[in-house]
Amino acid sequence: MTSDLDIFVGNTTLIDEEVYQLWLDGHSVAEAVARRLRGGVLERAGTSVAVLQSDTRDHYRTFQMLERLLHAPPRLLQQLLFQIPPSRQAMLVQRYYAFEESFARELLGKKLSKGTKKDLDEISARTGVSIKSCRRQFDNFKRVFKAVEELRGPLADNIQQLFLLPPPLARDYAAVVFFANSRFETGKRRLQFLTFGDFAACAQHMMLHWTQGALAPEAAEPDGDVPKSFLQDLKELKVLVADKDLLDLHKSLVCTALRGKISVYNEMEANFKPLSRALVNVGGKLTHARDVRDFFVDLVEKVIEPCRSDKWSPADLRLFLGHYTAAPRALPAFRHQALWERYMAVITACLLRMYHD
Amino acid sequence: MPGKLKVKIVAGRHLPVMDRASDLTDAFVEVKFGNTTFKTDVYPKSLNPQWNSEWFKFEVDDEELQDEPLQITVLDHDTYSANDAIGKVYIDIDPLLYSEAATVISGWFPIYDTIHGIRGEINVVVKVDLFNDLNRFRQSSCGVKFFCTTSIPKCYRAVIIHGFVEELVVNEDPEYQWIDRIRTPRASNEARQRLISLMSGELQRKIGLKVLEMRGNAVVGYLQCFDLEGESGLVVRAIGTACTLDKLSNTSAFLPACNSPSKEMKEIPFNEDPNPNTHSSGPSTPLKNQTYSFSPSKSYSRQSSSSDTDLSLTPKTAPSPQGPRIFLFPSSPTLSCDSPHLKKSCLLLSGSSLNPLHSSHVSPVVLRKSVSFTEELLLAASGMGSGSAGKEGGPFKTLLRQQTQSALEQREFPFFTLTTFPPGFLVHVGGVVSARSVKLLDRIHNPDEPETRDAWWAEIRQEIKSHAKALGCHAVVGYSESTSICEEVCILSASGTAAVLNPRFLQDGTMEGCLEQRIEEASPPGCGFCHIPYDELNMPFPAHLTYCYNCRKQKVPDVLFTTIDLPVEAIVIGKGCLIQARLCRLKKKAQAEANATSISNLLPFMEYEVHTQLMNKLKLRGMNALFGLRIQITVGENMLMGLASATGVYLAALPTPGGIQIAGKTPNDGTYEQHISHMQKKINDTIAKNKELYEINPPELPEEIIGSPIPEPRQRSRLLRSQSESSDEVTELDLSHGKKDAFVLEIDDTDAMEDVHSLLTDVPPPSGFYSCNTEIMPGINNWTPEIQMFTAVRVSRLSNINLTNQTLNKNFNDLCENLLKSLYFKLRSMVPCCLCHVNFTVALPEDELVQIAVTAVAITFDKNQALQANKAPTEKSQQRASTDNEDQLQFPLELCSDPLASQPFPPAKEVLEGASSHTGIPAAQRDRCNSWIELIKLKAQTIRRGSIKTTASLDKASPLAEGYLRHRSVPSCTNSTVSVVKMTPLSFLPGAKITKYLGIINMFFIRETTSLREEGGVSGFLHAFIAEVFAMVRAHVAALGGNAVVSYIMKQCVFMENPNKNQAQCLINVSGDAVIFVRESELEMLPVQPSTVVSQPTSSGGDVTT
């Protein structure tokens, strides 16, 4: 006697968090049953494998029906089909949109296109995240990207509103969207030491200080883009390294301030000019799309690696960057003070975040 | 033209994309009522259209208002081709037609399409202005309230219970009309849904008319069913109990003035005993007796058969002591056939001088045609000859019976669909009566005169009535009817519990209720209903009687079977449990008459076996009574299935059940003996384990108490009396008690072995779980508010090969057990909890398919208190229950022919006064109208004043309604979460008080698919459909302003699949009562003000978790 049809429908939709996680992780019903068996649910509840199978299938069916709604979380709140207490709704959404950082790291800066989707099995193999789960996470990124692409205002707020995510998760999504939009290069070998968290933090700083939304929420440009005018203005900063007098003055100000305060004073003094050139030029190149891609590569290659080889400590770097940013105030010929500080706030934050092994 | 229906279409949301090119939809709405249709404008290019239409007004007469559903169709406008339908919403506006229910329907409704399911939602506001109609010949019955609940609804008081109402309407099934060959499945499904909606509206109206004729104002225990007879048509039938209800005012507990006449009754002359409890008058009752009748139809003419009286079977079980057996067949004395049960039980009557009429035979059953056969479960006939108790009670009993009977006999059918009664209402319970009849379906030629169907049911009811009479009862309670149809064969079934009702409630003009007081005293609380109602000297069947273990005055049977809920006052020891008997019987495929004959031939055996199983399982659990018994016999192409569910309990009043003893057939075989003794041991262990599990530890064995000179103080006087008067029997009884272990299972063949094995395969629920199919679980009373209602459906395919009765039985048994197991597993997070009102339905959709649907509610309870099982809470809750009921209880059963005498004007007045004393709240608003009579008076006044306005109450109510509406619709347009609607098959919500009944929910849906695989196969399809049905029920309740459905029931779930064509279809019919409830904890904080109560659903909606 085989059961063709076997269903259970509760007035309040039953949700088993354990099974939900198994489903999210992309396990088939059979795998999920095997895992639950290993988890010892049978011993606790004293029942048969058949019961476990039927229960798992029921939950999977429910999740499949819920998935459509999870694609637009506000609909989950409004829909009438499943009666789910608000706390459980929040759990469902949060877990559905949760992602593996290792997976997201792989995807940062890639175009969220069909082509990328085809390569997911590689990423899956590399990260050990199951392919089904990879697809779900990829689709989540893409869905969020599409939904907020054209919207104004702070990216994270938009995402939080449209997808009802908890603020930290919404900020991570904002970073993903920001990277997908700006297409920063993150895959180079010398960037491998950077984690998703590093990049996400950098993206957040860029959005916070550089993008339009940060300055005027009602501005016309979508939040994912750094405004063109700002990038254009950054060229003006080149004067700091192009003008020899300014460069020397800048150096002497920084050196005076730092003398005796950092352990790598001599290395700093010796490298000041290349460092300063690198720091300023990163900004100057941002107007060209191709150079934008190299933003992180440049920072690592021209700032982080030299410092690291000179054994700067993070505290050294912090102190240096602080005085390096503040010094131009004392340069009477330098007139882009506000621009400089807005620019350096992000660079400083990024460097400090990225300066680790 | 007494009504104006107003409809406003506000907005839609989440509509499906109808235009692939733009990914948008140009939606508009058609609003149709009767033959009038209105349309909204097209709202272009949006999936969330805001129509905000004007009020569409339909001016219709109230007959139409009752019959027709409001039909709302959402369409996609298409310039070049026909407009595409997105889906529909049917709204039953009946709740707006009676004064105490909802005043407005407003909210988001799922847009439903029979092919695609739910496709978005639409926000609709519906109102009705009713004008007065004093036309005495009117065909409408607006104002009659309907309740599915099978007890007096919580916030009402029954002034009069009038009795049984029934009606049926028939029509051709659109699915089988010629036009169905050319129209789309969607059109056909919609035609069917609409027709059924129309028919149930009509049916309800007609029942309402009958109620008005009886001068009632409500129908309680309303049960409406559909018979899909295929080619021969569609039958919608309903039964219910007509009542006159009064709304209870929250503040004043007014006295029931209505039965004042009966209060002044004099004492009865022959009542010489001042101690009320000593009266043992009143029909004493037998215990478990079932009267069955089978009526296979004999005349197989096209016109359906007449009843088949000639087949009679008399299988009886006599679970009783070992030894020679005695059977009495009062109704068919010549019958000497042995029924199958004979081989198992044997009984003997010690001390009795009766000669056995025949001794037990083990021969196969002989079916005989004889005169009308009433099968009963025979009870062991011990103590029958004595009859001394009868001496005392005799004359009184007769008197009583005459009185109540004469009153009840004025009713064609003294039936009550209620299952729960006020304490004291049931005097005695006789046992289960049931009747079945096999009919051949024929085309219904003239739908307006559905005489054949009426005649069929009349026949069956007649039979039930006579069975009840045979048990010495004048009424049948817990009455229900059902059908099972396969092709052209139909089994009609009816069952109920024969009972004697308290004459205090029977106002009989001639008798002046002279017995009232006496009876009241006569039935000691907690056991009176167990006493046999018939004369011991003249028992309808042999029964094993003993003195009541509670009062020691009256005779009780050893086992009691009933279809009702456990009476509140019943004294129960330990907890109850769900007991099921499951049975399959193969039958040959056959056509028409041959088929009907073979079914009729099988039925008696099935009934018999089901009973044997129930009895065995009951004993195995150490219990002695079944409540809520429901036996379902389902007919399929090649088999019959029987499923009986009931809740077993240990009634303190009945004797301790004996154990089960196994006897082998071949006594000399050593290994066999060993085997037997092994089994015996297992059985004994199981019984012991069960007793522990269900906490059955009855005080001490009765022999000792009876023999002891010092009974418990409470009972002393009574006992002394009984001893002095009937010392003879006491000794006799002792003897029989000594033999009470004598329930014997004889193992003489493999079948019997199987039976024993199957007995032991029933696994008790895992720890922390209890289950029952009644409203409440005896022994648990500290419920917590968490509930989870669910429906589970399983369809299993039986392997084709080697189908035998045994393998079938085993398969069926496993199917049910596994289903239960998986329920326990799913709900494990709710432990400790109890599954209440577990309702199994079995269907045989195709040759080898068995479909089982279960609906139940899991309720958590507080473990700590439960473990203590201390008396105090029990008593308290009982007290509360009884005070609760007190108001409801004081009603006379309206039996007298003069309506004026029983007209309850005084109470209605009081209610009004009570209402007006409420500060700031217009009386009309509170109760709108406190009683039907008041409503009529009000209307009369309005008319006299010559105004054509709607009634005052409506006018007053509307501002409130508007405010409420605004209040609710504001959040629903924003991102608010959907308000929670609880659903439960019970008539109450634990920890909550129902403050208002908003009307009956009765919905019928069809869902069909032609892409079964794509929708997740049969499971995916049905899972989605049932979720959709729940959603639509919840949406309707929320739109009425309610936050729960009580007495929810899924009456039908017909599932058909054709996997080869990738198609499936399912029909579901559900009903329940929409209510507003308030948590008891919240209630204490709230001032008793209706307005607060009304706004409750919104405020409580968010934070209540179901």
C-alpha cells in the first residue's frame, strides 16, 4: 500500500526551522530525511522513517509554495494563503536572504548575468556551497539588484524596505549591489586575502561618503553610482602630487607631526612621495571605467603592499593617514579642502579595513 | 421589494500579469446579484488597481437576498479579443440579514479561479438595508439565525428548543448536462459552484421558514450536506434543531422566567422519599445498546426502492461472562440465527433462573429474512429476572413516559442534532440507534418535488424513531445523517442516541409538568443519564445490569455507547482516548440490483464486526463507555469500508469492565496453549498499561462497597435504603460481579488470531499526547490558548494482487495508524497537547484507492496542573460550566401545541431592560434586537408609524459600522499584516470568550487542473487547494469582523485524478460559525462595552498567535 497523496495543512502554517535550513541548503528530500535521521529526531519522537519522509515532503511543499512569496517579502506579510505569525515570517525572510560570505566574495564585482549564473557550479565546487543554494543566493542578489537599481535614496534603506531584511543584512546586500554596479575588480590573486566583510565595509564607506544619496537623498542619481561630478573634481586633487612645492610642504608637515610617534618613521619618510602619489592618483583615475575596476588593486599594490613590506603596524598606518589627511589644511595654496577630506575619509577607512594579513 | 444591497469595489492587489507584453493588467470588476450586473471602470496597467467605485445598489426582495450569492468577477480588459476572467469571489450575504450578526462585510477577499486557484485579492464593502415586510405569506425567512455548533451557542440562552427541522432540494448537476460537453472546465466548475451556492441559500431559507412556523428564531446544530449523485442529480439536504434563542446580556443574569409555570408543580403523591437523591424513578437505561436496521432496497424499480424490511440480521454481541449464553430477542423472538459474534463471546448469567433460549453456536452466521430486524448489541442478561427495581420505579416511569411521550409524539421526529446539553436535560441515555438503507439512484425527474429522496429519509427516520422507542426512549439526541455513493448505489445512514429528556423542560399542557420536581431530584448528578430508561422486566434486549456505582439506586448497563458529547456533569475517572474500529470487506463488482443486494448482505456483518472491535478495544483500555460514536460505512466499486471513531472513557457510574480472556480451540496442543497464554499475558499487560496511561484508578471494587455496612458518608442514606429494599438483588448482583471478567475471545481460526493481533497493534499516542473525537477531553481542563487546527489527507493505492479481507484490513489499519503517528510527529512541538474532535472521513474514489481525510484541532494544556489531576480545578470548572449553562438551561422544550402559552415574552423584556441600563450604549446596538419577538414588535411599530425606513436598529448601527470600517480599512491599505483568524472544529476557544456570533460560513469550492505535474503532483495540488480553502474561509470571517471560526467542519472532500491526462479535480465543502472572541485575560481589563468588543479583532489581530 503506497501513499500517492499525503498532505497536512494547518490553519497556522507549520514551519520546522531545521527542515527549512535543509531546504535552503539545497538538500533533496531524501538527503534531508537522512540528515534528520542522523540528527536523532526519531529517537526523540519515537516514530518511523516513513513518517519522517512524509513530514519532510510536506515541509518542502510548503516551502516551495512560500518561495514565490519570499521573492517579494512585503507580499508575504499581506498574503492570505498562509497564516504565519509575524516572528516566523521574519525568520523565513531572513533565512531565505541569508547568504554564505564565501559565495558572495566570489561573486563580488561580477556582473549578475546569465553568464555568471552558468559558472555557478565552479563557485559551488570552490566554496563547498551546494549548487542549489548558490543559485538561490545568486537569484537573491539579482532580484535585489533589479529591484533597487533604479531607485533613489540610500541603497541599504531601499533594500530594507523592499525586502524587509534586518539592517545588517540589508547593508550587506547594498554592498553586493554596489559592487555589481561598479564592477570593482576583486578576483585578482593579490586581493585574495580580502574577505567579503572587508569589501562590504569599503562599499559602505564609499556609499556613505561619496555617493549622491549620502549627500542629498532626493538627488537624481541612483545611490549605486558615485556621481560623475565628484569623480571629475577628484582630478583637482592631483595638484598635491603634481606641484612639487605642495608635495614637499605636505611631506614636511606630515613628517613633523609624526616624528617620534611611529615606529616606521624612516620608511615613511623615504616612501612619502610614492605613497602620496599612489593615494592621490587612485582618486584621479576613477573617471575612467576601466581604472575604476582597479581601485582595490591599486590600493593594495601601491599602498598596502609597500607598507606591509616595511612592516608598518596598523596603528602606524592610522596615524599616518590621519596626519596625511589633516596636513593640507595648513597648505595655503590648496583650495580643495572639503573635497580632499571627503575623498580621504573613504580611502582611510578602506585602507585601515584592508590592512591585515 | 424589501432589501437594498450595496456593494463597493475598493481596490485590488497582487493581480496576476494578464498582458505578457507589458507585464501588467487592465483590470475591471463585474458585480452581479441575481440578474443585475454592474461594472467598474477599467483600471489600466496595474497589478494593484484602485477602483474606488461608487456604491452599486441592487434592489431585491429578501427571498432573493437569501438565495443568491453576490458574485464578483475580476476581468482583464482586452480591446481586441474577449476579456479574460482573472477570477471570482462569491460572498454569502446571509450574515447581513439577521439582526444580531454582522452589519457590514468589508475586507480583502482572495480572487479565486477554479483552474488557477487564488490570483490576487480584492477589497470589497457590502451592506444591506432591509425594509420591513409583514407579508404573512412571504417566502423568505430573513432573521433566522443559523449555527453549526451542536450546543446552545455560548452567548445565547435557549428559551425553547422546538425540535427537528429538515429539508432537501435537488437539481441536475451541471457537470452532467449536455452543455458540459462543449463548455470549458472553468465554465462548468463555475456553474456548479454557483448552483450549489444558490441551492444552499434556498435550502437555508426553506429551513428558516419551517423554523418561523414553529415560532423559533434560530437553528442550532445545522448540518448541510451535498450528495453528488452523478447522472441522477445533485441533492443538497440539511438537518438542524429549531430553537428560540435569547441573547445573554453580559451584565444581568436574569432569571429564566419562561418556565415559571413549571416551577409551581406540585410534588408527586407517590414520591414518599424526602431525599431527592433516592428517587430512582425515571426510566432506567440500558447501556450500550445499539439498534441497527438495514434496509437494503428491495424493489429495484427505477423509482428507488422501498424499505427492505425483510432482511434481518441479528448479530448481537454478548460480551459478558463466560458460560452458557442467553439471548433475548424481544423484537424477533423467532430468530435463532447466530451471528458472527457468537463464537467469541459467551455469557452466562449466574443466579438467574432464566432458561437460556439457546446456547451459543459457533456456526457461521445465518442470515435470515424475517421481519424487521433490529440488531442490538446484546448485553449479558444478568440480573434480568429480578426486576425489583422496576417495582418501585414502574408506575412512575410509566407516567413519566406517557407524559413526555405524548408531548414528543406530536413531533413527527423527536430528534435533536445537538450533542451537548444543559446539565440535567438528559435524564437517561438508552444507547445508539442507527439505521442504514441501500438505494439505487435514479434520475430525479422533477426537481421541485424531490419526493423520492424525501421518502427515503422519512423511512430511515421512522426506523430510528421506532428503535428509540424500543429502548424505552422518546427522543433521539446527537442525531446525524450521511450518505455514501458509488456509481448508482447509495447507502443512506442515520444515527443518534436514544434518550429520555427531562420533563422539567417538557411543557405539557395536560400533564402540567407535575413530575417536574421529582425528576429533577431523581437523577443524581453525574450518573443519572447512565441509568437504563426501559423496564427491566421488559428489556428490549438482554443486558448485563448492575446497580449504579455512583448512586447505588438505579440499574446501569455494563457498557454505554452514545453519539453525544460527554455530559458536563458526568463523573469520569481518568482520561479518555480515541478509539477506532476499522474494517474492510471485499465485494464483487456488480451492477444495479445485484450490487445493492450484495451490499445489503454485507452491511450487517460489518456493523457487527465494527461493534466487536469497538468493544474489544474499549475493554483493552479498561474503559466502559463510548461518546461521540460515529460509524461511517463507505461503499466502493469492489469493497466496503467501515470506520468507527469514538472517545472511550471510564464512567464512574458503570461497573469496572472485565478483562479479555482468550480461549483456544484445541486445548490439548501444548505449544498452542503456550501461545495462547502468551497472548493472554500480552493482553493483560496492555490493559494494565492503558489503565496507568489513562489514569484509570476507580475507587474500590464495587462488591466491597456494596457489601460494606458503611458506605461513603455522602451515599450512606441512599445506600442504606437501597439495601433494605433490595437486598435480594444485591446478593444476586454480587454473583454476577464475580464473573465480570468473563469477556472471552475465542481463537478458533486464523481470522480470530488476526483480530487479536490487530487489537494489540493499536499503538497508544506518544507521551504528552492525548486524543479524542469529542469536544472536550475528560480529565484535562487546564487548556492554554494555543490551538492548531489542521486537515490531513492521504490517498493510498492498494496493491492489486491477493486482495483478501485480512490484507485489506491490515492495510487499512496501518493507513490509519500511520496517519495518526504522523500527526503526532508533526505536532510534537505542542506537547503536552490533546487532539480534540478528531474527525476521520473515508472515501473510495476509485478501484484501488482509499482516501482518508482527518480534521482536528490540537490544543495545548498546562502539564503541571494536568499531572496533579486534582479535584479542585475539575470541580471548579464544572461549577463554572454549570453556572454558565444555568442560563441556557432553563428552557422548556416546546411541545405543547399552544404557542402562546410558551411564548417567552418576559425574558425578552428583561433583556431589553438590562440592555438599556448599559450606559451610553443604545440597546439596539448591543443586541440589535434581543429576540425575534422583540424584533417583530419593533418592526410592527415602525410600520405603524408609516415609515418605510429601515429599522431603527440598522440606522443606529451604521455609524458604528462605518467607524469600524474606516478603522479597519486604513491599515489594510498599508503594509499591515493580515489579522489572525483562528479556526477550530470545537464550539469554543480555550481561554477565550465568544462575544458575538456573526453568521454561518458555508462554502463550496471546486478546483481543477490540467497541469497536475507542474503543480507538484496530486499532493502539491491538494495541499495548495486546502490552503486556499482555509484562506478563503479566514478572509470571509475577517471581512465579517470576526477573528475565529468555531464548529468548523470539512463536510466533503471529493478528489479525482487522471494522471495520464495530467488532470485532477477536487471539490471541498466546509462550514462553521464566524465569531468574535475576546481573550479572558483581556476581558477582565476591558469595560464591558460592546464597542470595545467590536473593535477587538483589529486590535487583537496582530498579537494573537494561533
